[in-house]
Amino acid sequence: MDEKTIKIKVEQVTKIFGKNTKQALQQLSNGKSKQEILQNTGCTVGVNQASFEVRTGEIFVIMGLSGSGKSTLVRLLNRLIDPTSGKVLIDDQDVVKMSKEKLRQVRRKKISMVFQKFALLPHFTILENTAFGLEIQGMSKEERQKTAMEALHLVGLKGFENQFPDQLSGGMQQRVGLARALANDPDILLMDEAFSALDPLIRKDMQDELLELQSSVEKTIVFITHDLDEALRIGDRIALMKDGNIVQIGTPEEILMNPSNQYVERFVEDVDLSKVLTAHHVMKRAETVQIEKGPRVALQLMRELGISSIYAVDKQKKLLGVVSAVDARKALETQQSLHQIITTDLSTVSPDTLLTDLFDKVSEATIPVAVIDDQKRLKGILIKGAVIGALAGNEKHINVWNEKQDVNNDKPKVVIK
Amino acid sequence: MNDLIPKLPLAKYIDELVVWLTINFEWFFDSITTILEGFVEGLVALLTFIPALLLIAMIGFLAWKVSKWRLTLFTVIGLLIIYNLGYWVEMIETLAIVLTAVFISIIIGIPLGIWASQKKVVKQIVTPILDFMQTMPAFVYLIPAIFFFNIGVVPGVVSSVIFSMPPTIRLTILGIQQVPSDIIEASEAFGSTTSQRLLKVQLPLAMPTIMAGINQSIMLALSMVVIASMVGAPGLGTEVYRAVTQIKTGIGFEAGLSIVIIAIVLDRITQKIGTKK
């Protein structure tokens, strides 16, 4: 991840609304609070010295409650709102210092935006709406309609091109919004609460589709939302905002597991952990026996550890089956090898299975469910008690993984408070 | 109070201003007179050249195009009544004055409205002037109009323009400013120039409101016909005015009814054009 290039670099960007912006800016740098500045100068601090970087190809979520300045912040990126101070570098070019003409070119070619309330033109057909950005650029009618049709195809709206926006449902209208943004083939997509106006089921579909789309088009996406679940679902990294300040930036996991302050902590405490945590987070170290070692070793291990069954693996840690103590003892008597007695009919899950999707398997299993990667190597096991503990937010049962750690080699590090 | 502060000689100043304008801008007023007179007379000549029944059929067809058969029926019967009562030529003269006044209102009003919608300062200057134009009794600006344009059709047209232009301007401003801000943002975000934003987004979306303004302008111009007839503008107004001075109720009613019919026809047809998708 480190080699990835930086697409957008925001340095100390501040937006102050009001008349005495100079005075307010001065007070802000002197460390006065938003409230004090409002009282002293009558100015509202929209965004306070925000700095962050967005890497090429990632989905960067800016999340916060209404009034936190997130919508202002995203508009500073394409200068729909002019920053009071600071730098916004897109591909190392400062948007803030650009001439109007240059800025227009950037808006036409590099950045597209998707709006909360769709912002489609009611007097244009779906096709004309999709081609709007291209029309503005002066592309010929034939060419822009062809490109727009491709974009509509991409969002699954083929066949609707001659309808008008008010004939479409909200979800479909937002697909048009997305198609319009994609038609320009920009590097960057700014999505301002793009799915917030949609009902929950449609919203989830759209999130899935965005992720799917992203894997094929690979844009750099800045996504604004007030919905933490949405942020966790789609964000590669999340910036949390409060009162115009960015309070924490991190991966969904970092935000959830290591809230940097009380505000973030309170924000994340209501999160449905079962939809965030994966098998990877809650699995425990699996006790295994190498299959070549035979039933005697297996039995010995089980006795030492006080367990009634053990997973059998080969030298590459590939999961082969499970042996119970009873079977092992029988094998010992009848001189059978482990190969002959292991149960291979196992219920397994992959490390990135969400908790919500593995409850069923865990509850029905008589032995701990095995977590295996795509090479069938045993990564860990799921113990009922630990799963429930993790769900309750008990950090003892949640493994935190360092971004740089190689999942395949390192054992999960259990965080103990 | 009156002893402490002498009365402002406002009336005197206004009189002097009017005289000064009349003398120094004679060329300006004369050319306007020539143009407007030519325009109205040309329009009257054109409309009277077309046989009455054919014109009725044409207007009826227009009504049918924009609306349903009911308006068409009303239009045809109404116009036939005017024809039958013998006010056809007067009706044409009135129509010509109204259309001229509204045409001028549109070509001045819409650009001014667009300008005012883009620049706050312009709006702040224009709004009180519009208030003044609408609330100052029409008779009052009829007086200088006679000085500037003599007696006849021109002062009638000019006063109709002054009285009828405000709704077009106001509703153009309103229509453009009512375009949802996120749609404006979208057009900006995709890199529109100001004129692209105006032509592709703001004006099309403001159109129904602007048409409502034009409709109001037509109605106000029609309401000026009797007043305009007092300075010598020909048409149905003249008939009404004559009936009033000679106390002839019947004739007054006939001419008045003709005005009502024209008003309803123009109102409904322009309304339908405005709301049509």
C-alpha cells in the first residue's frame, strides 16, 4: 500500500464563512475555539485546518454528523466552495491557486461529483442527463451519446435512456447521477451523501454495486456520509469529522478498535459489530497435530490441552480433518494411522466471513469451526464463547491486525487492555 | 412644521425636468414614436388584411394546438361575437397595442431579469423601480408621455409597457433563482461556463415561471387599454371611453365584453403554452 501514489493531498485547508474571515483566521491560528470565534467575529468555521491524503484507487470516506463540515470539505476539493486558506493538491497541482479556466478543465476531465439529491435536469432525458458533462465539454452529439450509453450500461440502466428523471425511482435516478459522473471518465469521484436519500435496502444494493464497479473502473473515490455502517462497509480509509475538525483518520478497523478520543468512541459504540468483525478478528489459535505424527501424539496433545478433539494438518498446515480423542484411542488399539480415522466432513469458513454470516455454522457445530484460507490452510478456530465476547465488544476477544503484517505468517496478536 | 421647513418644490422640479427632456431628447422620443407607430400600424395592417373568419379559424387552431376543444370552442365563439357586434377592427387595434407592449416588455424584461438574477446590485436597483412602475397611478405617467410622444397610439403603448413590464422582470428573476441549488452546483461541478449554466440549466428550468410572468404582463397591458385611449390610442378602449362620456350603457357593455373575451382568450392560451412540457 505504501508504494501507492497520492492522488489528492489536502494541506491545512480552512473554510470560514462570514465577513471578517481574516480576523477569524488569525484567531483560529491562535487556538481560539469555534464558539469563541463566532462570538468575537460573527464568522462560522466550516472546516478547520484539515489535512489528509487520498491514495490513487482507494475509497476514502469522510464521515461525520450534519454540521460537521464534511459537505463543505468535499466542496473545497473541486472548489465549489473556495477555501479561506490552505492547499488542495490534485496530482500535485494546487486547485486553490488555479485560474478559472484551468479549474474548469479539471472539473471537466478530472473530478466528477455525485449529489445527495441526484441533481438531474428534469427537462433532459436520462441519456441527455448522462451526456451532460460531455455536452459541456463540447463533444459532438453522436460521440457523447455513444459514451453516455456505455456509462448507462455500466450502471445497469440500459433501456431507460429516453425516459425523464421523474419517471424513475430514487435508486435509479442516483444510478443516472453515477453514470453522468462516470461518463466523463474522471480520475476522481466525489460522492456527497450519494446514497443517503435512498431507502435502506436500495442503499445497500447501491453500496455493493459501487464496490463492484470500483473493482472494474478503479477510480479514486471520496465518499461523504453520516452513516457509520456505510462508512465501514465501503471505506478503505475513513476520516471522522466533528465541528469542522478531522478527529481521526484510519482504516475501518483502526477506527473501531482504537478510537482516538471519546467522540469517536461514542460514535462507534453503537456499531453492529457482527457486520464489521470477520472470522479473522475473532478466531483463536488452533491446536493442531501433524498427521504424520500418528494417533499417539494426537492423543497426548489432547490430554495435555484438555480438549476432546484436534485438527489434523499436513506439513504445509493444510487442513485435512479432525480427530476426536475416542477415535484416536481406538486407532491406537487397532494400529490404524490418523489418515484412516480423521473426519473430513468439516464446517469451515474463510477469514473474511462476517460474524453475522457465521453464527449459523458456529451454533450448529459440535467442535470449534475451522477458519481456512483459500489454500485450505488452517488459520484458526472459532470458539463460541469468544465469538459472543467479541460481539459484546470485549477487546480480549478481538484480534487487531497491523496493516503491514502478513496475515499468512503472523499469528493474531490479541490486544489486552 | 411647514414654517420651519419650506415645502419641497418637487412638482416644479419634475415639470422642469420633463420640459428639459422634451427639448433635449426630442430626437430620441421622435425616433421611438416613428418605430412604435410603424410597428403597431404594420401589425394592424397585417391582421386586418387577413379575412376576419380566417383569422378566427387561425386563432382557434392555435387554441386547439395548445389546449383542448373547450378552449377552442370558447375562442371561436367569443371572437365571432366580437365580429358580430361590429368591434372587429377595434379589437385588432387593441390586440396590436397589447402585443406590441408585451413584445417590448419581453425583449427588455427578460434580459433585465436575467441580469438582475445574476447580480445582486442590479436586483437591488431594479426592484424599487419596479415597485414605482407598478404602484404609481397609470394616469400620472400618461401626462409626460403626451409631452414626449404626442397624442396617439405611441403614448398608449409606452404607458402599457411601463405598467406591464414588472411581472415579466420579477418572475424571470424568481424563476431563475428558484432553480434548485444542487442542480446549479451540478452544472458548476461538471465545468459549465456561466453562459452554459444559464442557457442549458437555469433558463429552461425557469421557463414556466417566466411564461407566467409574460401572461401577467399581457393581462396588465390589456387592463391599460381604456386608460391608453384617453391619450388617443385607438381600439376597444376608445369605445368604452366614449360610452362613458356619453352615458351609453349598452355600447359600453358591448365594448367591455369584447375586452373580456380577448382577455380570457389571451390568458388561457398563454397559460397553456407556459405550462406545457
